[in-house]
Amino acid sequence: MIRNLTRGGAMAESEAIKPLKIDADLWSHRDLIERIVSRWFHIIEDMDDVEIGWRVSLKGQDLDSEKALSQLNKHLNRLSWFATLQDGKPFDLVIIPKLLGREPGLSVGQMAAVWLIFTSFLTLAGVAWLQHQDPGPKLTDPDLLSHSFSWFALPIALVMGIGSEIRRRFALKAGVELGHHIPLAVPFLMTPTVPIWPFGVIGFTSQRRLELLPFKDRKSLALVSIIAPLIMIISGMILTVLGYVLTSNSSPSFGESPISVSASVLPELLLSLYIPAEELSLRSSWLHPMGLAGITLNTMGWILLLPLPGFPGDRLLSALLSPGEMEEGGTQTWLFVGVLVAGIYIVFNGGFWPWLMLVALGAWRRFSPEASAIPFVLNEAKEFSDRSKNAFSIVLVAALLLGFPGLLPVQELDDWDAGLDTSEWPSEFIFVNDEINTLELPLNTLGVMDIDIEFEFRISGSWDDVNLLSISEECGDIVYFAEIECQFDDIGPLSEQSLKFTLQSQNEDQPSVIRADLFSLEIYWLEQLDTRSHQVNFSYQSTPIPTEMSWIWDGDSDTPQYCVNMTGHSELPGNISIESIPAGLFTFDSSPHLSLPAGENSTICIDGVFGTHHLLRSDEIQTHLLTTLDDGSVYRSEVTLESDLHLPGGYWPATTLSNAFSMVDPSLSAEYLMWFEEIPESTHCPLSRVEMSIPTDDNGSWELNMSEIPEMTLPENRINGTVLLPDYGHLIACSNHQTAWAATLVPSNGILHQGVNHGNSSIEIRVETTDFGTDHDWDLSDFTLLSGESLPEFNHTNDNDVVQIVWVEPTTEEWILHLISHCINPSGCLGGQT
């Protein structure tokens, strides 16, 4: 049974329930909000172009627009609405529903984890920077990790954290809950094939979408937008300066091409006041981690201030412009065009990849409605004074200009391991007679690596009358120039070391005769196992002097002619005569003198008699040009012929071969032999030499075949050694340094050298005598020279008017002994025909 119960008892089934009365005039959202708005504003009329909005005026004279709007929004926020007030007479009040993006962000624990990971990644990136400079330490090296954390990761994290906190507090004061930034980093240097981004930090983004959050006025929007990037830029500049100061001038031990970073405009300007530009450029390649941290902060802060959609710089620009001006199509178009122009300029000036990526991002987002949304400003009616706008504008422009990282802030250093810089070394040196002359060669490297260099030297031309007074202390005692060795350590791009020579011409033997010789100094050194050289040509000032060190031979051995170019005195003409030892073997086209005009270059040719070519090519005769000017001054210049020594091929005793031709010092002998089929371009002695053990028999005898081992250091024990020379090609014999002789190898039927048969078999000698202007009986016929025997004594004449020339010439069957007699004074010679 079912009962209907009523208060106080049961109700009869037939009794009906009476209906409730309700108000038919229900409030809509618009009405509700209108009632709320009317508490602070007089509603004048509805706005046609918005869903909920009115034209309003303030209610009460003691209430300003900022206070009224703040109290209204405080009430509306609880209903998930907020109001914006736009300037005008009357004001435009628009009601907007609460937008997404205001949900709570990451918790404190989550943010701590993000920043901890960020700092850890930065530490690893800093370690990568340090390992790039010195690949020796491992990634897990505690000292390396501590150094990176203290000088790189910690400064960046602290500055960015402080900037984030100050921005959060400023936003809270403006009524916006932004939370902390989320920093992004990678634990390595972004340098795939070329350096791109060695800074570690790749982002500094907000937890919430700022375009969905309402700012109370334009000034607060500007302040919140600029504060964090500005702190990063200023702090970055300070750290950059400190980092450059902490960086030394000595390069680390790079294992690959260094990454060079550049400071922004203001730090570079400040540093240039105390540090030379060259030092700044070099320090940028091995910058202290604090300096890299400063450049990282400066660069990231500068990027954030760029007027790109979604960046603080774009929001700052919208705050500085008049209300609605940022949304205008013309403004957006000009910003888009500006990005494209910047992109074209970057392409034509290095094409730095991160800058191009920013340009592409900015161009794409500029016309993306969602990405280019303008931040909400609640109170557009509140005045943003021109003074404040100008202050913000000046700060923005100054930060962008002074903090500009450069078109190529990161570069790979070219020629980082290049060797000695000889660009400032002279190739010509004018020698002044009767004065002390100093030649100083600065020692710096083209690359950034410090290197150790050992120098050796060789002199070409006439050097006899020049005295080497002193040389750099790194070269030790003064000996023969070709035996000097100079060892310089730690030569770098900023090295203050130099190779210094002090020279003086000496004319003690003939004070009335002024020396005017041409000679050159060749300097040799090793760079990465490659031999480099530099030549300095010495000449005399304002003197008649040959322009070449050697005679040019016409190729005729019987009646040779030798020529050389010569520069006359700038003002005085003169006459040239030829001197030789022995005398009388050369003439100027059958004349003893030749005129030399003033201020002109002349070709001087001399004629030699038969046999003189052998004497010249074997350095057995000296020739000098003696210039007598019209004022009586006499200048003496030695001119030589390039040596063309000959050696017979075959089995040579090692001791004999090492002393085959004299060197500067009689105590010197050949220590190193090189054989070439073709004459080499340079005959200098190598600085890096081949050494190997030569097998010996029970008697200690050894044999070296130069055609099989063309380059070799001779063993110290040479008494029982034999060297087999081919009968073709060229042989260069070197001392321990640059003293050397070179010879052409010729076929023969034995080893006859310096008048001794050094071979194991006898030699047939054919005698050929030739007389010019005299009859001389040498009293010698063809003969056989046994092994170990010497040539017999020759029957030389005692006549001072006769010059005799003797030399031997090998063939494959016999040796020819040339005995030549020349009458140099026909009136005094005894008999014969000229």
C-alpha cells in the first residue's frame, strides 16, 4: 500500500499539489556583468563590434580609471572574466572570458629539477669547451668538471635565475602570475662540421603564453618584457670583460681547429682600452670559461630583445607603440620586410646559421595569427608617458647596438697551426760601410700554437770581409755562419723574441779600397717536418756593385766568356778593371779596362783563356771587379762562378769521400750524403735526417750503395767503410749543419782524386800539353798510376810571365792530364807563339 505523506500527516489521494511561483525576468551573463560594471562605471551605451562591451565613464570624481578597473577585475576574476579599458571619451570597456594559459605552472620541485638539469648540461658544455682547448683530460675528470661548473655553468645559471626571479616579481606587482622561466641547454658544443653554437644555452622560455595573460597597463608590459634580457646583457658584458682579463696570451694544446668567439660591441670597446686588438683576437680562440659564459648571456639576452613574434622584444615593441598600432597591417608588413632585409644582409656577410634560423622563424611567425598575437593590456586608458617611452626606447636601442654579438660571433680559426710569420722579414738589406749594421727578424707565428724552432744558416756570395759581431744568445758562440745553430722555444703569435744579427764591414787590409760585395743569407728551419727557408740579400748603399753574385757562363770551355750585370754609381762615372789570382787570365774584350757610366745598369763581360773555366768551377781561382770612380774612390767586388765539382763514380773509401772537398773549417767533414738522379732545386742540407744502422762484417767493414740508399748519415767509424757512388747524378755532402759541397758524378775507370789513386786498380794517364805564347817542356809522357800512388811532381816554369793550369779529366777508359801554359806578358815570355 502506498501512502502520500504530507507535513503533519497523510494527504488524501484526491488532493492536488499547488505550483511554485518564479520570476520570469531571469538575468543573463551580460546583465550580471552589467550590474557589476555599474558599481564603478556609468554605462553610456552598448558597443556594437564586441559581444560584451559598453562605452562608459567613471563613477565618482575621486575614482581614477586604474583603481576602478583593478577593483572591477578583482571581482570579475572570480567569475572567470576580465575587463579591458581602452582610452577614449568616453572609455571603451570590453569584457572577455578568462583565457587558457593561466593554469598553475610547474611546482617548486619540478622547477628545481629543470634548473638542476640545465646547470648539469651547462657544466658538460663547459667541459666540452675546455676539452676542445686541451683534449688531454677526460670528460669525467673532477678538476675539469669543477672548473667548468665554477666558471661557466654557475655564473650563467645564477644570472638567468636572478633575471627570472626579478621578472616574476615585477609581473606579480603588475597583477600577472608568470612563474619562473624554463631554461634550455644542450650538454655539448654545437659544432658539427663548422662551429655553430658553442654556448650551451639554446632557450629561455616562459611557462605560460604571455599573449593570453592580461597586463594591467603598457608600462608594466614593457617592464616585464625587458627586465630579464637586460639583466642577461649587462651581466654578460661584465663577465665577458672579466673572462678576457683572466685569459692568458699563451695558447693551449689544441688538437683541432680552435673555435673563435667574439665579444659584443661595448665589452670589446672597453677591453681595447687596455688590451691590444691582436691580443683580444687571439684570446678569443682560447677564452676563459667565464668569458664564454659572459658572451653566452649577452648573446641570449640580445636575441630575446629582437622584435620577433613571441619574443620579449616583440612584446616590448607593442607596449611602446600606440594602442592598436602594432596590429595594423602596415606595421606588420614593415616588420616582415625588416626581417627579410636582415636575412639578405646576413647571407651576404657570412651566413651565420643561427641568425638565418632566427630570420626564418621571424618571417614565418610574423603572419601566423596564433604566433603573432598581441599581449592583452587591461588599462589602455592609463597614460604611458612619452618620457617613459623614450627611456624604454633608448634602453632597447642601446642594448641591441652595444650588445650586438656580430654577424659572425662564432668562427673556426683558419691556419691555427700555421708556423712562423715571415711577412715582416726583409728580403733586402742595405749594408752601410764603416757602421755597425743590425738585422733583426721578429719571431711570431701565424697560427695560435706555440712552437719551438731551430734555425740553421747558409751564406752565398762573398762574405769574407763582413764580421759577425754578435748574434742572439739562443745561438750560442759565434762560429762559422753555416755551423751556427739557434734554438728558440715557445714562439707564439705574441712572442717578443727575435733573431738578431750585428754585422760590420771590415776594410783593414786595404783601407783605401771600399768593399762592395753582394751576398745573401739563407735561413732554414723545420715546421711540422717540412723545411722552410727565407733569404735576405745584402747589398751596399750608393756604390757601384754587381746585381748578381755569380758570373753567367756562355757554355764555351775553350774560350769562355763570363758576364754579369752591374749598377754604376748614382752620380760619378768610372772605369772597371778585372783582378784574378793568378793574374792576367781575363780581359774585357782584349782590353784591360772598361768604362762604367753613372746611374746606369751595364752588362760587364770578361774573356777567359783556355783552362780558366776549370779553375772557376772548382773554386781554384778568384775574380774581382775593381771600380775606380772619377773622384779616385775605389770599390772592389768579388764575383764567383757557381761551383761545378766533378767526382768519379765507383767504390770510395768512406774517409776519403767525407773529406773529398774542403769545407770552411779543416776540422769539418761530410757527415751526411744525398744522391739525386736530377739536380735538385735546392742544395741545402736537410734539418731532419735519415739515420739507420749499416751491417758490418767481422772486421768492422761496411758498404753503402748510394743508388739503393740515396740519403744517409755516415757512421762515425769510417776507417773500414766503403761508399759506392753511381757514375751519374749528383751528390750533396753535408756537415752536421749547413756547410756542404755538391758534385756532379761522372763515369770513369778509377778513383783519382786530389792527385791520388784511391781505387783498387791501376789507372792509365794520358798527358796532353798545350802552350799559349810560350814553349815549355813538362818532361812528362803517358804513364800508369797504381793503386795508392800519387801523380808525379810537375816541371813547372819559374817564369813569372807564364801562368800554368793543371787538371785531370776522366773518361771511361783512361784519365787525361791537361798541362796548360799561358803567356800573360808577351814581352817577357821565353819563346813560343801567341
